[in-house]
Amino acid sequence: MLGSFAGDLALTLGAWQGVLISGAMLQHFDRPTLERRVRSGFEYKGRFTPAMRAVPVETISHPHVELLGAARLLFKS
């Protein structure tokens, strides 16, 4: 479901350069299986499947990714 929803959003918003999926729930899954299943749901878009195969998808499973982003903004010069 996660991959399918991400694919729908990518199509709707035109995110052709790539999609990042993050969240605390991702750390509870085995990474290779998660990436394979997310990718499969992401690409399964009927006539848009060939276009979706070209869109990079990354999963971020760091437990505190939001704090890393905030720290980067804080220390950015």
C-alpha cells in the first residue's frame, strides 16, 4: 500500500526526479523486502508503468530522520 500511494502521489505531483519515503515504521521491516515491495507497488500503474520504472525511489529508515533534517537547517551557513 505504501508504494502504491507513493506512486499515486508521484504521478499527481509530477515527482519525476525521485521520491523519498521515510518514517519510523520503516525500521520494523527487513530492508530488501521493504524496498522490493514498495518498488513493486510504486511501479504498478497500468499504462504509466514504464514511466514509473524510471523514477528513483529511496526509503529512509533512520529512527530520527526529522532531527537530522532540523540539525542540518540549524547548522546551515
